[in-house]
Amino acid sequence: MTMTPDPGLVSLAAGLSAGADGPAVESRPTTVLIVDDQPRMRESLGALLGSRGYGVELADSGGAALARLERAPVPDLILLDLVMPGTSGLDVIAALAARELDTRIVVLSGAASFEHVKRALTQGAADFLRKPFEAEELFTTLARVQRALDLERRARFAEKRLTESEQLHRFMIDHAPDMVYLLDPEGCFTFVNDRATALLGWARDALLGRHFRDIVHEQDLEVAQFVLNERRTGDRASRDVELRLRSRLPARGGGVQGEVVAEVTATGIYAVGGTDSRRGAFLGTYGHARDVTERKRAQEMVQYQAYHDLLTHLPNRALFHDRLELAVAQARRNKVRLAVMFLDLDRFKVVNDTLGHTVGDRLLQQVAERLRNCLRGGDTLARLGGDEFCFLLPDVACREDAAGVAQKVLDGLATPFQVENHELFVGASIGISVYPDSGESVEVLIQSADIAMYHIKGRGKNGYEFFLPEMNAKFSSLLALERELRNALAMDELEPFFQPQVDLDSGAIIGVEALARWRHPERGLVEPIDFIPLAEETGLIVQVDRCIQRKACEAVAAWQRGGRPELTLSLNVSAAQMEQADFVEAMLAMFEETGVRTDSVKLEITESVIMREMELIVPKLRRLGSKGVRIGIDDFGTGYSSLSYLQRFPVDMLKIDRSFVNDIRGDGDEASIVNAIIHMARGLGLDIVAEGVESELQLRYLQQQGCHQVQGYIFSRPVDRSGLEGCLAHGMPRADPADRTSRLRRAGRV
């Protein structure tokens, strides 16, 4: 609609525009609906208001105005003529009053009587203007009505926000995870939230008016008085003070029946207004109580676990160290002696490997109980790990006192143990150090007792030995060897030697077994027997295994690429390596990186390793088997030789131990074990390899019994990479049965 403004009104507006204050505008211009049946008046008003920044809408009748008000948003202000045909201005006012719209009406009164204006104001009009009116009067009236409308809107908004805030705060308080409370100056509850019921089992009404002492454990009342009665505020407010509260609910989190451990905060409330005498007066205490029962029990459990062995519930190494440190300080101050006994069980590993860790753990529990019975008052018994225990005897008059306790321990362990229908025997090797003769520090005393224990192990076990200074020499040599072995790994001094595996039918080298050697810069070539046990004891065996295995894989992969694709590689795997979480992944990655074919690799595992962690090892072997890796049992017959585990395990090959091969001295019964192993392997469809073959008699016997794969000195000692390359290049030609073995031996000799 095009509006033609009234020339007189426009000129008036132009004259006033420089000095008139405009209406308050917040986020959008004030909108005005002009309702008048006179087009000239309607359009002139629209032009005038539009020139001052108002948003203008026009309606030519009361009915049109009501129709417009059906749509949102409604205009802020309405300039309404009262006298119109059809729906009058009074009708519009009545309709708007019934609908309670957020708009304000300014009546334009022309020929209407004052009675009409009065009715309009009574029914809800905000103001009126009598026609004709000045522009300044119009703008002033609209601004005044707009300000009143803004104030009402702000008031309504503030009231709404206040109501919502109160509801929100009430919800937050009632649903807070902590018990929120108010105390009066005497310490009685004046407010608690709903959490009090869930925390303590008290109804809110039952707590109101009660003193806080009614819910605080009597042993914590002194602390509660300090926290809740002190007039504290700001930095002096008490925070996170643990109190035990009486509860009517069952115990939770391992707590005590009828008791909850809570972290309580308390802040004083003080008057801030009123008379000078009243200002700053103590009005009470505000705070909250958080249930930390489960956290407290968990912390206590963590603390217990940090200082105790969970299998035997004895003190662990950390707690033993602390107690020994304290005992040494007291012995130094009082000038008295103390003794440390280091105990290692004899034959425990056999039990653990044979019957499994479950039986081994139960045996350790029974051992711990018997050792407890050997304690004197004030002594400490700790489990350091595995089958190692330590005694602290804090007050010994002489060596004989410690010897008496050691003998009591040996006598206590002499009776057999009954574990799951097994009658088990274990002894103990005990090393004893005495303060201050054997050392004056915690570390030296434990180390001295440990060294003495190793000496009794070397003398036949099941006894006790006092530490002597000369024992340090042997121990020092072991430490030196350990340092050298660590350095050997860092300097790449370890290398694989290879012993050929020969097929007796073809006379060919069909495989090699990789064996560890240490090329020491000063000692020369070190045999495995001189460093592998140390590597196992120190935990270096995994690094040693991986080093030898990788180098062997690289060598065999090169020989396979060089024309010997049928060559197989046997790798020895230790228990420690198999127990690594990434054992399978690391093995497969090594095969891929070195290029050796997985179907040409045989992993040789001893029977004791298999039985050690059966449930852990079987899935790993199956995963490797699915990639083509073959599994062999090394030293078969020396351990458990159970058909049941052979059927359960993914086994492809059995290796006859050299001790049984050595028993072959003729055709008598001394080789019956070899016969049994060979026939069992045949029945199970397994390959069979004999190791340690040194004589032609042994060779002929094995071939007659059906064992056609052998290795041993009769062909070759283990040789380095270049030595084996010579064997492979020379070849082992077929020969007549009469002289085959001698020619094979000559062909393989380095």
C-alpha cells in the first residue's frame, strides 16, 4: 500500500524531528498498528511514524485489526480510532482485553463523547489523543506508553526468571549428590535436602530440630564440634573434613553397618544488615556432606595392596623394607643386633611347572601359614615375590637366636603339604645376615642374606647359612657377568650357531636348529650353559631370544632365496618370551621383516613351558599354527610326556632328548623309551627328530625304528653362519647303506 502523508503533519514532523526524543528501541523498532477508517488520517499517521523509525502497519477497520492480531508477533502499540463502522474501537479493546495480548492501545478520540473515551480507558486502553493533535503530543504519548510497556515486560521477565531460578535452585539442592544442610547457632538442623534420606536413612522432617551430635559417631564428636561450632568463614571455613555419620541404612562399599564416612564442609553465616549491634551476628552454619564410604574403603584397599602380598596377605617387599629401615634405626640407637633371613623354597618350581600355578599358589598359601607359626613376638614375615620370603628378627642376642628360628622354619616345612589330593614336599634354603656384622644398611643386609641363601643352594639346599664376607666374591662375579651380558646385547655380541638336521633317507640337510652363542671380546666364544641361566634369572632371556631368532631368520631367508627353499629353521622359545603379551604379533612381524617363510619355521618348546601356562599358551600356538608355523616339543620324554596334552596342543613334531639317545648302546631294553616315543609319534601323525646322535650304532638303530631325521656330532657340531654355508655348499650325497653314515659324517665335518 502506498501512503500519501498529510502535508501539514509532515511539515510539523520535520520541524520537531531535530529536538524530539525518539522511542526506546532495544533489538527491533517499535511497531505500531494504525486502525482508522479514514484513509487520509491513516496514511498520514503512517508516514509520520515511519519517518521517526517506527515500524508501521495499517488497518482500515476494527475487523481488519482483529484479523491482524491473530498473527504473531503482535504490534507493540495500536493507534485505535473509536468510531468506525462495523467493529468499533470499543469492540477491538474488549476483544484484546479478553485475549491478554502483549500490546498497548492509544485511543484516537475525534467526535466521540468523553463517555466513549472513559469506557475505552476503563476496558484497557493505555492512553488517548483527541483529534486534532500535534505531532509532538503524538510522539510523547507513544513514548510514554512504550516505556510503560517496556517496564511491564521487564518486570514480567524478571519475575519469570526469578521463579525459574527458584525452581532450578530448589531442584539442584534437592537432587544434589551431597547432603546440604543448615544449622542454627546452637547446632540444630534448620534445613536438609532430600539427599539426607538417601545418605543416612533419616526423613527430612525427622532431622529438623535435631542437634548434629545425633548423627555424628561418638568418636568423631570432638572433630565435629571443631568443624560445626567454630564460627568459620572465608579461608577459615572447614573443608573436606572426614566424619563418620550414623546411618539407618545397610552398610555400603565394604563399610561398617550403620555408619557412613562423609567429607563435611562448614561455613559460618553472618548478618550483613540491621543495626550496628546486630550486624555480623552469627546466624548458623551452612555446608554439605559427601558420601565417601566406598572411596575410603577403596583407598584403604589400595593402601593394603600397596604394602601386602594379595596371595598370602603377608607384608610385601615395600612394607618389609620400611619395617627393616625402622628396625635398623632402633638397633643403631639401642646398640643391639637384628637378623634378616632370606628364604627360597626348594623344589617349588617343579610343583609349579608340573601341577600348574593354581596348585602352586595354594601351596604358597599353606607355606605362608606355617612360616607365620614360626614367628616370635615382634618378628616380621614378608613375601618378596615368587617363592621368596624374608624374616626380620628385630632383637637377637646372638647368632644362635637366628639359627634357632631358621631350624624351626626347616622343621615346620618338613611335614608334607596336602593340596588338591597331592602330597607335596618342599624344603627351604635360608640365608641369614646379622646387623651390624653383615652390613649396616637395609640394602646390604637383604643382599647379604640373599648371597648366603645362594651359597646354601649350591651346597645341596634345605638348610641355612650365615653370611660371610668371602661370599661376596662369587656374587660379584655374577653381577659382573650380568653387566657384561647387558653390554653384549647393546654391542650386538650375540649370534646364532646352526646345527644341521639331516634326512637319513636322502642324506640331505633339510633343516637347522639355531643355538645361542656369545662372542665375548675377551673370553672368546661363550657357550649357552654359561650365560642362558643368568639371562633367565635376570629377565634378559627375552632380549636374548629375540636377538638370536632374528639373526637366524635373516640367515635362513637368505639361504632359501639362494637355492635352498626346502630348508627349515628350528627356533627355541623360552617361557618368559611366550608369556609376553605381544608374543604372536612380534613373531609374525619378525618373519615378515626378515623374509623367512612361516611354513619353514618350527618353534621348539619344552614340556615344562607348555605345562606352565596351558590356557595362556594354547591360543597363542594355534594363532601361529594358522599362519603355517610348526610347533615342536623339545626334550620330549624328560618331563610329563602326557598323551592328553599332545592331543590338546597344536603339536607337529617331537624331538627325542639326547639323554635317551645316549642310552642306545645295543639292541637291548635300554632303548625302549626311544622306541615308545617313535611309535607314539607315528600313531599321532607327528614328525620325529632325534638330537645328540654321536655314533653310527645310534644312527642305525634310529633308522631301523623309523626315525629318519637326526642331528648331532656324528654330522656336525653347531657352526656359525659361514660354517653352515660350507656344509650346504659341500652337500651330503646319497650312498650305499654300508658306508652312508661315514660319508654323511665326513660331508658335514667343518
